[in-house]
Amino acid sequence: MEYQTENEQVEAIKQWFKENGSSILIGVAIGFGLLFGWRAWESYVAQTAEMSSMTYEQLVEAVEKKQLDSSRETLTRLQKEHGDSLYAVLGAFQLAAEEVEANNFATAHEQLAWVLNQPAFPAFVHIARLRNAKLYLAENNIAEAKKLIDGVKVGEFAPAYAELRGDIASLEGQLEAAKTAYTQALESKELSSNVRQYIQIKLDNLGLSSAQVVAAAIPTLPEPPKPEPVQSDLGNPSTQKATVIDAVAHPNTATSQETTITIPAVQTSTTETTITPITREEVKLPAKIVAQPPATTHDLSNPNTSTAQKRPTTPISNDNIYSTTIGDNEDDTPVTTQPEPAPTTPKQE
């Protein structure tokens, strides 16, 4: 559509705003409202999460201090104000464990049943169902435990439900059904090593009493070997044996040879011997002996008459260092040196 003048264009624009202006304004208002509303919602959610977190921390602190009444009051407030939050579910598990420890099984069942009614957290619903059923088994209430797990879509919790069915069958005395359930649980590859070992122990102990299980857990120690009796006649010396080790002179080639020697019997005499004491008067001591040095003649004026030995003139070398004969004296006659005996002085009594 072509406009001939500017006035016609202005009139057309006014007409369009008259027809669509309200819609545009409403759309803009809605856009701003959504924007601010979303931000307000995010702020509310964050504030609510913060408040529920603070309440949950108060619950945990009360549980750690074993303040059961305070724990119940805090959890009630948490479930009332923030019942759709994860903190309320976790708080229910905390209080249920505390109630079981205090032997308040009825209150523990109530908390676990509350979690079963929270479909927003399916994984925690399965955990609450399994714990509640095991608590019924601890109370020997097998019927309620079976009612909880009958017709349940187990999903990824199949090994845990199989183990629970094995526990129920074992308590009912159905050993084959329990064996089948435990084996089915062990077939899962998602089990941790500790859980797998625990289920295997249950499978191995099927049909055993508590005393038998305890006895099987204690290892049996082997009996120590009994020593062989050694026959020996110590009273008869003629039967005693001695071992003689023969060795050659060289230590590296020394060998030992065991030789048996028979020791003859020793004849002992029973004849009594009388010892006569000797008196001091009967002992005769020898006369006092005085040692005199041997007489030697020294004539210093005549060297030929001197009995002193001359100093050897032959130098001592490695060849004659061990020889007792010294040559090269004045007469070229070998002289054999003999040391003079030292004078001895007898001991005096």
C-alpha cells in the first residue's frame, strides 16, 4: 500500500498502535515481570536452602550431643518448613539412626516411613525401604519386611533387594531360596569389595548356628610335633659315645669324620685311705743357700787373657741375621756365641 502524503503515513501508524499498542505494552510488562519474578524466585530458593541448611546443622549438632528431645523438635520444624528439601530427608535418616540406638524402634519406623512418601528423591526412597525392612527383621517381624519389598521395582538397587530376600529366606529356614538370592546378589558387578565379602560370608554360613559360625571364624592351629624319645643309659659309662673330629692341617680342606669310641667302665675302689698328718717338727728345711757369681779373670793389660768376648767385625746382613756363628775375627776362626746362664737364687722358705 502506497501513501501519497506524509499525513497518510502518520495516520496509518496511529491506527496500527491503536490496534496493537495494548498488546505490546502487555507483552513488555509480562517480560519485565518474568525477569524480576525469576530473580525473586531464585533469591527465595537460595534463602530457603540457606535456612534449611542451618536447621539441618542444628539437627546434626543435637544428634552428636545425644540430645534426643532437641533432635526431634528440630527435625519436626525442618520437615514442616522445608519438607520438600533434601535436608529434611537427610534429617529423617539421622534421627532414625539415633532412635534405633536408643531402642526406640517405633519412632525410627515413623521417620523411615516419612521418607517413603517423598517421591522427589527416588534413590532415598529405596534406601529408606531397605532400612525399614531390615529393622523389621531385627524385631523378628518377617511379615512386615516381606510386605515392604513385595512388588517393588528395584532398578539399580537389585543387589540390595536380593540380599534382603536372602536374609528373609534364611530366617524362614529356606536355605535353597536364601542361597539363590545371595548368589544373585553376588552376580552384580557394581558391588564393592566389602559388601561382596559380607554377602559371601552369609552364603558360606547358611544353615549354621551362631556358635558354629563363631567356631568357624576361629582358625584351627595345628598340633605341635611330638619329640621322639631318646634312649640313653647315663648310668652305664661303657655305653657312652664320644665324637672325634679329624681335620687335616689345611683349614680350607678340613673335613670332619664322626668316630664312635667306646669308653670302658671305670673301676672304682671303695677302700678307705687313712691320711696321717705331718707335724712341723718332722719337716726338715734345707740350709740357706747363697748364690755366688762365677769368678772371672780380667787382665786389662793383656788383651789375650781377657775372657770377654770381642765385638764382631762382620756386618750383620739379611743372610747372617739368623746365624749364631760370627766370623772375620783376628784368627779367622768362627766363634760360636753362647749366652751365659743367668744366676738363679733359690727361694727362701
